[in-house]
Amino acid sequence: MHDNVHVKRALIFGVSGQDGAYLSRLLLERGYEVHGVSRDAESQSFRRLVTLGIHDRVITHSAAARDFRELLQLIGGIRPDEIYNLAGQSSVALSFSQPVETMDSIAQATLVMLEVIRYLKLPVRLYNSASSECFGDVTPGDASDESTPFFPRSPYATAKAAAHWTTANYREAYGIYACSGILFNHESPLRSERFVTKKIFAAAAEIAAGKRARLTLGRLDVSRDWGYAPEYVEAMWRMLQQDEPQDFVIATGESHTLEELTAAAFSCFSLDWHDHVDIDPSLFRASEIAYSRGNPEKSRRLLGWEAETKFDKLVPMLAEKHLFGRRKDDPKP
């Protein structure tokens, strides 16, 4: 115990990202002392934490997640109860042009983190962020669950699969409390501009305002399971409150095509997407996943977690901030 009343400490790698910001808010609301790691905390703006109004309540640290000595000092000094590994290169598209950086920042960093926990013999609980991309292409209509085999089709997915199995291996071989959340796509107003969902809503708003005329996209027939990020971080937290560590699929259980999303987004601005969207075959990926849907039955059963914001509620929510100005959880442009 750190003192007479034990205040739980959480350490979040990737605190400056979408999930890191929402998770920080959730943990602060639950009375945690929240520490966040960034490669260079001094020069990092932490704009998402600022947007949520919690930047002055998160204790930030600089560390390179792949440096054993740095992590040893950091984790040994903070002695957290829970570690959330949300860091690493997060773009599937970017991973094709930066495969080594992607593998290093995800798979290697996760290995170093687990090895530090093993070395320090701390009674810490580790959450590792895996990805639905690990499943690769599944038969349209099928829903992937915790027993569905992995078939990664991008450097990003390959790195996430390696980190997932490394986490499982440390759990089984060394008795470490470590688990992975296999998260399907989850969006929010804090989404980075690199993601296609963000591009679509921003473009629709600008076209409606007369600031631009066209939007160029790649394949629209791909189908994804889209949820709402603030709900998904709740599932992460619940996973670490279980008696035994287990891996969980976190998803809505619904799949919609990118064309459906584009049509719904544009209609929020009273626009017909057909009038404004161009398809560029050069944007098609070499190995694109055509269909993705998760089966969240295990998380519903054991975590008591269920996605409340599914596609029909999510789309207007993401459009709303562009329609009516910024909401309190919306980042500055």
C-alpha cells in the first residue's frame, strides 16, 4: 500500500490518443491516480486531454516504450496497480509504408513492457490493446469471437497479432495478470484526421458550408463493425477487474459498409453523397479486409458490457459536432 487509504494507480501508454484520453477521464472519475506516458511529454500538447478538460489531472512522463531501462525506472518508480498498453503506430494504411516502425512500436514495445513486469515481480494488471484487424478477412456474415483464428493482412495487424500472443504467453508462462482486448473499430469526435471516418464527416461539413466541392475515397464496399470509443474504454477497465485475466472481443455485433457510412454522414448535412464523392482506385489497399464484424457475447456475459451506441446512433453523434459547432469533447481544429 502506498498509504493508509489505497488510491489505485493507473499507467497509460498512448495517453495522448483517442482511447488514452477517454480512458484517463473514466479512471479519474473512478478515483484513480492517472499517469500517462508519451515519447516526449514536454513537447506534447496532449490536445485531447485538454479538450476533455483533464490535462492538469493526468501526471505525464516521457519514455520510449521500447527502452527496457527507461520502462524499468518508470514502472518501478510509479508502481501502478494497472497498466494500459494503448501505444504504437495506429494506422493500418500507414503501416504499409512504415512496417518496421509499426512492428517495433507495437510488438517490440509490448514485449519490453511484459518483460519489465516479469523482472520487477510487481502485482500489476496489464491491459493490451489488440485489434479486430488480426482476424483478417472473414466470410461475409460471420462474426469473429475469441476463438476465431488470426489471419493478419497488414503490417499493423501482424504487429498486433504478435503483441496479442506475446501477452497470452506471458500470462500462461509466467503467471502475469495480462489480457488483450480485441477491439473492433471505435470512433469519436477525438478521432485523428488519418482515419477515413473523420475524413468523411469533416468533408461533408465543409461541402455543406461551401468550403470545398469534392471528397475522394477508395473502396466503399468494405464493411466494418463501428462503435463509440468512450464505451470501449469502459470495457478495457472492466477486463482488469476480473478475478482471472482473459481476452475479450469488444464490438457492437453489427457491420455496415463504408458506402452506408458515407451516405448516412452526407445525409446528416442534407447532401446526396453521389453528387460529391469521387472514387480513386489508387487508394485501394494491396490486401484490404472486405468484411469485419465482432461477436461480443463473451464480454456481455462475463463483463456485463454491451455497446449502447451502434451505427444508427453513432453517425448523427459524429455529425453533430460539425453541424452545431464544437461540443465539450470535441478537439480544437
